[in-house]
Amino acid sequence: MGQLGKSSMVPAQQSTVEGYVTQCALGGLYTIIGDEDTAIHKDSVGAGSAIIGKVFGALK
């Protein structure tokens, strides 16, 4: 893919379509991870129990 002009207005990581899409995807992924982390911290015992249940339930 071609690069957007060497403009200082566009960060180097976003000067190609691939770079832009990658940055957007990573931003979304980190948002989801942050939401999950917040939920775990709100109910750490319940979240831990659910994770343990999934792990050991999959072993049956």
C-alpha cells in the first residue's frame, strides 16, 4: 500500500492503511482487556472462581 504524504500531521504508524488498521485494532483490544480487568477487580473472588471452573470444566 502507498504511504500518505510525509506530513508531520500524520503519525508514522498511521501513514499506511495497514498501520492505521493495526493501531485501531490494538486500541480496541486494549479497551476490551481493560474492561475485563476492571470487572475482575470489582469481583475478584467470583471472577477467579469462574476462570477456575472454565479451566477444570474443560478437563472433564
